[in-house]
Amino acid sequence: MKISKGKLALLIVAASVFTSLSAQPVSSPNYTEADLVWKEDFNGKKLNSKDWNFEFHQPGWVNNEWQSYDDSSKNTYLKDGFLIIQPLKTKNKDGSYSYTSGRINTQGKHTFTYGRIEARLKVPKGQGYLPAFWMMPDDESFYGQWPKCGEIDIMEVLGHETNTLYGTLHYGEPHSSQQGKYTLAAEDFSESFHNFAVEWEPGEIRFFCDGVKYKTVNDWFTRRPGFEEVTYPAPFDQPFYIILNVAVGGDWPGYPDETTTFGPEAQMVVDWVKVYQKKSYNEDVEKPAQRVVEAKTDNSGNMVRSGSSNWGFLKFQGGDGTLNVSADNKLDIIPTSDGPVLHAVQVVQENIALNKGSVYRYSFDAYADKDRTIVACISAPNNGWIRYFGDENVNLTTKKQHFTYEFKMLEFTDPTARIEFNFGNQNSLAAVHISNIRLEKTGDIDLSKAGLNLLPDGNLIRNGQFQEGKGRLANWKINKTTIADVKVSNDNGRRELTVTTGKEKTDSSGVIVYQDGLFLAAGKQYIISFDAYAVKNCQIGVEFGAFNEKPSLTKKKQHFKYIYTIPETKDYSFKLKLASEGNTVFVDNIFIKENSNLINGNFDADTAAWELYAHQNAQCKLDIIEENKNKVAQISVDKTGDMDWMIQLKQNNITLENGKKYHVSFKAKSDMDRTIMWALQRDGSKDDNWIPYSDTQRINVTGEYKVFEHTFTMTSSTDTAVIFTISVGAVNNKVINQSHKIYIDDIVVEEISK
């Protein structure tokens, strides 16, 4: 429900129709009435606050919707054993209109991991309505902000197409989705009640309407930029809550018009909601193997394939023209209409295999019949359309020029990348001629020794929270000389390294869990920290170079923290010695992090320790470029969204100590004069308390670099999880939909004497 776009191939099946108003029993070979664990039949006089929460949101909160959500009894109420959600339109004194609706959820009251979740309801009819029955994680921050957290849309029906149902999964980073479609043969979902259900099990989610299965999904993922993919079936392995609402307007359904009415036909009417669950589920599942396309090249090392069958000519939103491909792979593009968007006229080559850790050179020759611009890129159709290279404005003249670019694949391998040339929305119909197109691998990146071994949170330890790889033990090695069970716990969101040792005599070195290849420079100081406890009091061992400690564990979880200065430049190993006779030891949240307030502020290690957050209503990307042999962060913004926080360059886990004074400085410029803002703020992902310890600082950036400085005293309690953010969304409520670039460098957060 946060965002849905019916651009995927969809399955259409004919449906049978339930016309009875009585509750229908569950119709599934997998669940029976004996599996019922929760039911809401809405038979009371008002909504039970022990079961449901009202949500409160202003217009435009997501998807550019028009309605506000509140707890008005005119929008959400019970009547005759039904829940009614009624959108309303109100004329204001100035002649404008405002819209209200209802949105309720079971967050913190009824949450479920796996099972059959079902509702019987009738949807509103009218242009601009989007009713939904869906689910979100109880702790949205567990795997990261949407879409990384996952979303299950059990029922969405567009108010102007009420004979068609959509069921959708959202997940991933970049954002990905899979959607099923179900169409009634003779009537629509606004005329009578229908049963909408999802059967959610480890490794498979099935969508149903009136007992008919119309979509099955079993290949999803979740990951944060710069981190590895989280162990499948994440993110759909955590507690989710139920949501019912009706949106008015928005990106997908469009907006109400003169045909839209706000009477009884605009109501979503819900008869009941039911949840069925088995006593247990087997979570030992593996993600289906993905089809891998090998990086094939010709004899010269070129990955671009020749021949007209390898090139696609795509036209959208009125764009038109022709493509001719010669035997020597020369492309002649003759646009006849350039359309309103860049991709209105496109030439593409798909299924280009790009590998993590590789460096590529992309080049071509091009000219035009008249001077004009085209846009070149290499995109990710299956990874949220992010750009591995581009979008690059290529200025063409009537003289043939050679263009060459280099880019790196740092985060993941993609066997289905796509070469694109875009000719739309350039106010030119001049023919373009492209030849000698080459994409070739030029080298490999030593990720550990290039300074790129830092994770976005500044950690040198990979998978320190035990959420990645098979058994959630990716990147860890295990050496056992005694009988012991080494695994990662997995119960209701608890992921901890768990070592259970038998009763034979052993010391802590009987089980060593370790990581090698941590390349560190002499003289730098690092913080080593982790959480640990045990069933019985014991000692464990921690080794890191010459560092050797033996912390004492108790039944109470403790946070251990040490500081170590690296004596010489070389590869290091980090070892945990965890055997304890007849005992179980638990370890989590392992960090080795440079002992500084802020890491990689000059971007010498590219994006290491940094993350670019982009809300679904914004469009942007982060690149590290070179200016005069100096690395600089470049944020390319196409749409800001309508809030300042919708685009943020951020670094997590900064420590600010109570009573200490801090000085912050950085330099910035923009090729469009505008305002940006920054803050050192509390992490409010769990309680929505984002207090800015530094106060919120708004600064004006222009085409020339300026150094911005601010000094403040930390008056709040010491906080070890502070977030440094530079926000470049709609600062001061100024929405910007004009493409521009912001450049940032030399960020410093330092403690100073009073």
C-alpha cells in the first residue's frame, strides 16, 4: 500500500462469486478451522482499542495521496456487525476541498509470523479510491526502513476498476515487487462481499480470492546498501501487523474527478478478519537458485553483442521513431516524436552480466544530424532501476566523437543489467548515429585493501549482527576442538551467535569463531565492542592482533568495549574463544570501528560508512567523483519529494557524550542555488523521537564551495547511536523537481575543549 505499480506481468483468472452475507469457512488444503488463532467480527458498538489502533497522517504522507487519516467516527465506525471505512470530502471556507478517511491497524496488539490471514469485505467504487487490506512489520527498523522491511498487500482494488484485484509483495533495496492480478468475470468487488487471503509460510507466499489461488511468490530478498543479502526468507520472517484503510487519490489510482461520489458507494465494508496458524513452521528453507547469465565477450573482450536481434527499440508516452542496425553494429536512430520523458524513445541491450568487485570501461562513438543531447546509462531493471553508470548527458555535434567512461561494481553482482540510450524529451528530432559500442572489464577491485572493507555503519566486521548467509553465519569461520553446537538463534527477531559446549573438559579455545583479512593501517585507534552473556558465569577470550582480553560473562547481557591502537600495517584476525564446559554462550552486535566521531568524512574510501536514504516520493543517487584528484560526494537529485528528510546523506552510530563540546564542519556547493540542512540527531526509528542534539542547521549552497561550521554542547544524556544527516529534500517546504547536483566533502565532527 505504500507504493504499487501494475507494471509487472500479471496472472488473470476468472473468479467465482460469493453472494451470501454469512461468513464463509476457510477454504484451503493447508489450513482448517482448528488452526484459527484470532478473529475479529466487528460485532461491538465501537472498535475495540485493545485490538486496533487508529493512524493519524496528513495529506501527502505517502504516494501523494489527498486524504488525512484520523479517528473520526464519521470515517471509521461499526454498524450492524460490520466495520465501515468512509472517505469524506469537505468544502473549506476558501472554496477548496479537503478529504478525510480511516486507517486502522493491529500494531503492538496482534502480530503474526506466518499463517493464513483472511478478510471478507466489500470495496468502494469511484475514481481515485484505493482500499487496502495489508500487512507491515511490527518493528519496521529491524531490517531497515521501507522497502527493506517488507510489505504484504493482500488486497488492493482501484476504485475505477473494481472488477480487478491486486496482491503484491514489496521488498529489497533497491525496491523490488511482485504482483498478482485477479479479475472477476461477471461482476465487481464493490457489488458483494468477497474473501481475500494470503497464505504466508517460510519461503512461499500464496495469494487467494474466494478460495482460488492466483499468485505464488518464493523468490524475494532484503539487503541494505553496502551490506550482504540477509538470510532468506527475510524480510518475511518477522512479526507483521494487519492494516485496513481507504486512500483517496495518489500516484497509482489517480485522483477523484467529477464522477466520484462520497456516499455509501464509497465505503469499504468489512465483515470479519481471521488469522490461522500452524503450531510450528520449518524455517530451514533456501532461496530458489537464480538464473545466471555469464559475462560473455567477443575475442576483443567486448561484452556488447552485435546484431539487430540483440537491440531493442522501446517507445513510451507518445515517443516514436525507427532504429536501423547495420551488420557492424552501427545504430541509426531517427526519432519522429520525442515524447515528454527521457525514456520516451530508447535503444537498449539487455542481460549484460556485471560482477561485484569489477571495474568496467564503457565507450562508444556518436554524432547527430544536428547538435543535440542524448542520455546514456547502464541500468538495473531487476534492482529498482538503479544506475550502475549514468544517467550521463552526452552532447553530440555533427562531427563524430569518442566517449568513454569508467565505473565500478561495489555492492553486488547483476546478471541482468541493461545498456540504455535515451532520446526523449530533448526538444530535438535530429537523427543520432552510434557505433563502436564497447563494454569491457578493465580490472578487479581489492575490496579489503582499497579501504572499501568498511561497512556503511563503519564496522570492519562483516555480519556482526548474524543476519547474513547460510545459517546466518556468513563471513565467520569456526574451529572446534571439542564437542559443541555453534549456531545463530532465530526466535521472534532474536539473532545471536549461540555456542553450546558439552560437559567434557575444555578451555575457551575449544571453540574459536573468527574472521581473517582485516587490513588495518599502523597508528590508527579502534574500538572493539560486542554484547555477550551466558547461561552460567564464565570467561571467554577475545583476540585481535596483540590485543588479548578475557571478559567475564554472567546471565545478564553486558556490553563490552575496548580500545586498541594498531601497531603495524598488515592483515589482522579477530577471534572469539567461546567454549565453556556444560554451558551456553551468547554473542551479538560485534563491532570493530575506528575511534573517531565520524568516519570517512573525506570520502577517500568512497561511500564506506555512508548511506543515501531516498523516500519513495524522491529520486536521487549518490556517486563519489574526483575533483582535482580529490574525492567528493555528489548527490544527484531529480525529485526532492515534499519533505526535507526524504533525501538524506547519513552516517549512523556516532557517539556524543553529555556535557562535551563538539565542532562540526564541512564544505558544500550545488549547481542550483538552494537550501539544505544538517543535524546530529537521535535515532528515532523505534519511537519516532528524532531530537536534533545540534539543533537543525539550515544552510544556503551555491555554485562555489563554502565551508560551513557549527559548535554546540551535548546537553542530553550520552548517546552512542547518533545519526549525522545532511538533508537535501524539500528544505523549507520547497519542492524541487528540476535535476541538480549537490557536492559535499571534508566532513568533520570533533570534540573540542571548552
